[in-house]
Amino acid sequence: KEEVVNIFSAQLDIDAGKLRETLSNLWARWDMDGDGVITVEEMLKPKKGLLDFVLNARGLDKKSYGDPPKLNDTESFFAFWDEDGSGELEKEEVVRAIVKTYRLDFIDLGRVVAVRSVVDAVWDIFDQDKSGGVSRDEFTRRDGLGDSLAAQLNYLG
């Protein structure tokens, strides 16, 4: 269950505690064969799977984001993912943005964990004021967070 929470938290702005509680209460709804595991097929089952449940609860659908710009275009990437227009991205927003941009969608926990580890490893270098977020300048400047992540995650494509 914790893997499911980690995957969804990396992809969507959700309350992890509420998701844990929902999973505990409704696990059998998505574990359709009762084996204690939600398979990829059970997660992705149209209208009945966990993915549709979570997206519907968030008022989203699978096509709501379009094709985001790649990380090597730091200006466009930042603008696309700064959804609230605050001029800042928080760490979880950056992880979620990378996971969605490179379509590590819901089934590749190893790569999601790797992305989170890379972001964690370099975050404090760029969030020098410890505000919890990086500004457009901190992200987009030459050798900024965007360039650093693009270089370290170049295997994503």
C-alpha cells in the first residue's frame, strides 16, 4: 500500500494521509482478485480501477495535462509546471513534473524513487534560502536546478 501512496504522491498533488486511509478502507474494491496486491491491470481498469478513482477524486482525467515540455527547455518546463503562477516550484511539484513529463506513470516505482532521490540530493544547493521552493531564476538560470536535473536524469529521454 505504501508503494501506491508513493507513486500517486509523486504524480499528483494529493494528501498522502487521506490516500492511506482510503486505501485501507477500500483496498478490496481495487484488489479485484483478492490476492492482496493491486496489479497494473487492476489499477488501470477503466472506470473501476484505482487510477480512475484517484483522478476523479482530484477532478482530473488521464488527458488533462497535454504534452509537457522536456526538462532541457527549463523556461518552458518551469512555466508549464508553475500551475498556480506563484513563480516558485516546491520539491514535490518538481518530482511530480518530472514523473509526468517522462511518463513514468504509476507502474515504474524504481524510476520514480530514482527521480525523487536525485531531486533530494541537489535540492538544498538551489533552495539556499530554505523556503521550500525554487524560484524561476533558481530553476532556469545556467547551471541552475533545471540544468542540474536534466544532466543527472538524461537517461529518461
